[in-house]
Amino acid sequence: MPRDSLDDLNAQLLAFARERDWEQFHSPKNLSMALAGEAGELLEHFQWLSEDQSAALNDDKREAVALELADILIYLIRLSERLDVDLVDAAYRKLAINRSRYPTERVRGDARRAEEYE
């Protein structure tokens, strides 16, 4: 499997958890709570920054953000494994739904939610 494969990463994460006997702690509830916590840690890096500042992070801040994103991805993959959800398939299905809800000709350049359109 290629190194950038979600399946390969999932296998490594599963092995990591099993080697440490941590699967007992990786319930969907615990993993979803950890995922939310990591998302909060990501937000802290951007809190109080302007739009321009948030798009121009220095190398140290970019690395810290990268590691928070990695934590989020790890918990997301572990949660999907525990719930037997194919993340790639789910993402493609959600993209199809979003294409239907937000047709280009109706929403181009408009950030409102689907419910806000007449």
C-alpha cells in the first residue's frame, strides 16, 4: 500500500493501539470526544488572528498546526475504524450531496447555508 493510503495509516494506528492495549479505551464516545478536543486545540492557534495572519503562519506555527491536524486525522481514522465507516466513500457521498444542495449557478461567491436560500 502507498504510504499516503488511509488504509495503511489505519492499519498502523490499529497496530499502535493494540500493541499498547489501548483499544479498550477507544470507544466511539471517547474517540469523538478526543476528536472534538483536538479540534479545539487547532482553533487555539487561529484565535485572535486576522484573516491575513491566519493565512500567513510562520514555520513554527505552521508545524504546530500540522501536528494538531495530524491528531484530528488520527482520531477521525480510529473512530471510523471502530464504527466500520469507509471515510473515503463517505466523503465522496457527502460531496455528491453538497453538489446537489449547493449548485454552482445558485451559490457561486455566496457563503450562506443551504437553508438560507429562498
